[in-house]
Amino acid sequence: MSDSSALKRSLGLRTSIALVVGGIIGSGIFMKPSTMAAQLGSPEWLIAVWILAGIVTLFGALTNAEVAAMIPETGGQYVFFRVMYGDFVAFLYGWTAFAVFNTAGVASIAYVLATYSEYFVDLPRFSTAVEQTIRVPIPGIGVLYPLENFGVKAVAITVVAGLTAVNFFSTRSGGNLQFVLTAVKVVLIVLIVVSFLTSSQGAVENLFQDATPMLTGWAFVGGLIAAISGAFWGYDGWNNITFVAGEMDDPQRNIPKSLTIGLLICIGVYSTMALAYTYVLPIESIAASNMVASDAAAIVLGGVGGGIIALMIIISTFGTTNANVLATARVSFAMARENNFFPFIGKVHSRFNTPGNALIVHGVWTCLLTVSGSFDLLTDMLIFVSWLFYGMSAVGLFILRRKWKHVHRPYRVWGYPVVPIIFITFTAFFLVATLINDVVSFMDGRTTVINSLLGLALMAAGIPFYWHFKKKKISKR
């Protein structure tokens, strides 16, 4: 491999929109509504929360779009943080992105895909005795069993390896695959929504019938906070498009367009899916369901409903996995190009013009996390940190407005300064509420760790690596 060539701009607006939509819509809308219904007890609020969280996410995306249009470089938020706050903050973002955000996120999505494939095929697994022969204890947290559910893990690893290979050989092919998968995903969801809303098995009364007894006062406020958090998780992944800005055609125009169009599509999909669920099922039934999409489909479509939903989730998560594999390795690639990570990761493949080494390293680490079974544990811990970085990115817009006062801005965020302030306010509220909830849960004995603080500790684990690479850079001068 050689870095004498550069990454080519091969991703157009169509593919960029597909990356936004495909990176967001995974399994969340199929799995989160039941928990949110239990927290809210109201069909109207269930629909409203998906819309509200989508609008807040759109505000954050548009805030980032102004910066991305000014700095359309591969690496996205890592590059933004380097300009806004300097190398140290940028490195901590890139470190946590590689160690957990991006790799564990891909592992968890691929694992959901593999789990739902068992609806059609019985995957092999070891006996309980064999599964427990290898134990990896983590003090104060729990025990990992790498051999547990190994058939599902093998399918997840195969999916990650296959999609890594596709994107290794051609960014354009990975982008084209993403467009097809996203189009199929959206069409299938639209068909499901139409079948639900036109079914004689539904009832308009369900849309206005609250649970009994309905939560009130601070209990409802707490439920609303938790439900909004769940919806925010469902919208996560919108920033992936900034990672590939250096490979987009006309990024100054296409980044804001793809984020706006893509997120509006996601808001429409999520809110109409929530509407469809509440039309078919009473809010109490949604809250009591472990698989709300399958339960609703069984009522409307009969025995084939569960299989249809399982297939939809497989297609949806396959597309989301590809979107994340394609985009996220670019962060580590950009770090390495700045000599802030292992240099070989920053090489461009001399034949395929892809960040080949970065894709391979991300793929290998993702597969190791899949085998370990630690990905859910890690992603739970890093939710707090990921939103901390989202908030810092929005605050950074105000820094650049002052720092780069006279620099040309191809796109200016609509509604400045109100729109970014709303996003920052919601982010601050979410962070404080999450920290308080984690501490209270720990004090009450409902959890054994404070996830938000442990997430900060995992981020801080990158500090020695930062000083290592900084020392190497200085010694080369």
C-alpha cells in the first residue's frame, strides 16, 4: 500500500442521503417503542417524542453541517475538534470513536442482525458447560463468556468481514450497496406502515387512550426524560456523513442537503411507525410487548407477520452495518494522517484508493469485540460521552464564528444562534439528567456501576496514547 494517492470524491448526493438514513434507521424503531410506551403511558406522547427528538437531532446536524461545509475533510468531527479545541480533545474523540463508539456500535448492530437470522435458521451453539469454560471477569462489572452464543457471533463476524471487504475494494461499490439497502429498507417500512394503518384490526381509539393509571407530576417527567433518551439513541448515527466529507462530490452543498433530507426521512419513518403501532395495539399492549413490531404484524398479517418483521430487521441492520463500516474507519484514518495514531492506518490503497488499512483494523477490532461479547457493555458506558462530544461540537460552532470570523461559509446554519442553542440546551439537560439517574440508580442498588462516570474513565484511558504519539511527533522534527 502507498499513500501517494488520495481518497477520491466518489460519493454523490443520492449516496450521501442513503448513508444518513441507513446509518440511523437500524433496529431502534423495532425495539425501543415498547420501553418508551411503558415510560410514557400515552400514545400521543409516544409519537410526539419521536418527532421532538428528531427535530432536536436535526438542529444538531445542521449545526455540524456549517462546520462540515467549511472543513469538508475526511474524518469529520475529529477534524472539527482539532480546529476548535486542539489536538488533545480531538485525539480523545478519535480514541473513544475507535475503541468503542464506532467499533462496538458496529458489533452490536451486526449482533442484532445475527440474532434475528435465527428466526429462519437454527444457529449452532456450544453446551452451557463449554460456553462457560472461558470466563473473562471484569471487577465490579461482570463476567464475559467469549464462547457464549457462538453461532450468532459467527454470523455477525461474517457480516462485518464481508462488508469490510466490499468497502476495502471500492468506496463507490460500498456507497452503491448502501443506496440499494436503504431504498429497500424504506420501501419495506412504508409498506408495513400502510398495511398497519389500513388494517381493519386497528382502532382509532387506541391513538387517544392513555394507560391506566396515567403517570403524573415528576413521575411523568422522569418517564419523558427516559423516553427522549431512547429516541435520541434511535437517531444516533447522523454524524457518519461528516466522516466521509473528503470523498463527497460538492460537499459544501451536499452535506447540508443530505443531513436535512435524510433526517426528515427518518423523522417521517419513525413517527409514522409509532403511529402505526399505536393504531394496531393499545398503549398497554405496546408497553408489555418484548417485540412490538412482530406482535403488531401478527395481528395484521397473521402467521407470516413475524417472519416479515424479522426479515425487515435483518435488511435494516445489514444496511446500518454497511453505513457504519464505510464511514467510521475514516476517523482513525484521519488521525493517522496527522501522525496522531499508528501511521500505517493512514495509508491509502494504491490501487483501490480506499483507506484499506483503517478498514481492516476497524474490522478486526469489531470482530474481537463481537467474540468477547463486551460490545453492549461498552456502548452503554459511552452513551454519556458520545453526547458530551455532540454538545462540544455544537459549542465549537460559536468558537469558530469568532475564531474564523472572516472565513467564507458555504452554508450557514438556519436560525443561528437559536437553533444551535436549543441543541446545546437539550444536550446539557440530557447529560445532567443521565448523570443524576446513573448516580441515583447506583445508590438505590439498581445498578452496580455508574455508566456515565465509567464512560469518562474509558475515554481518559486514551491519554497515555496521546502523549505517546505526541512524543513520537516531536522526536521526528
